Amino acid sequence: MKKTILIAALIFLGTLNSQAQLLHLGAKAGINYANLTGTDITVNSENYKSDAITGYHIGLLAEVKLTEKFGIQPELLYSTQGASYKNAIKEIKNELGYLSIPVMAKIYLNNTFSLELGPQASFLLSEKDNVDLEDSKTFDFAVAGGLGVKITKGIFVQARYGLGLTEVSTNAKAKNSVVQVSAGFMF
């Protein structure tokens, strides 16, 4: 696990080295509204329906402006995702904690708004649940897209949707799905 974090940090720092004069560093945090798609499950002949859970994300980012209308924004985030499963009797909550590395292409519409689109690699760091599921995969790949709004020169907000492309479990056909709303600042 330490090797994974070290490799992610080196990739992140490597992207910072290029275009230093057009580089802005920042931090952000926000809320996640996450669910797992295709996740109705049966345990001991009891059917459970999937519901979304609220989580959070926090991390660092770099914005490298390559042209006036285009830039790249790599990020290093801790993000909680997962789902809650309910039936008439009880509820099972499964919260997955990921080290997420989105690399967003930013298209600047004007000085205030930008569209974001790119891949995201995530590494499972923790799993909290109230049953013994322990079959989660340690790697998740997704695509993400959203909108960024620059409030002031240093303060911004973002809204993003991430769609998982890989299954999060070896025993279920479930993929991450998360809506993120963030606020942050550039140094």
C-alpha cells in the first residue's frame, strides 16, 4: 500500500515539473453522493435494495494551463464511496475509502467557467461495513466529467460525476457511481 501511495505522489509531482510558470497548486474538499450501480443483492435468500450514501473527498490538485483555452488538472484525493443496502428488516452500509487520482482535461469556456473531463484511477485504502463483505477489488477505474466555476482568482467550486468502469467486487456486478461537489482554493 505504501508503494502505491508513493507511486501516485511521484506521478503527481512529475506533472508539476512541466510548465512551472503556468502552474497553480491548490486544495479542495467536498461532499460525495455515491452509489453502486447494478447492486441489488441477495443474502441468505433475503433481497436488499441499493441506496446512495453521503461521503466526502479531500485532497490536493495542480492546474497546468497549456493554452488560453485548455489545461490539465491532476488531483490526489481521498474519497469515500459505496452504498447502503436495505430490506424490510435491516440495513447494511458499505463505505469504501479510495486514494483517487483523476487527471482532468479542462476546457476554459471563459475566465469563470470550465468543462472538465478525464480518467480516474482509484486504489482501495479502507472498507467499512457492518457485515463481512471483504471481496472488494483494490483498483477502480472511472471516467469523470463536470463543471468548474472560478469565484475569485483563488477560490473555486466544482461539480463532477464519476462513472466507474470496473467492478468493485469479485462477487457482484457493481460499479461505483458518484456525484461530487467541491470547494477549494489555489495557492
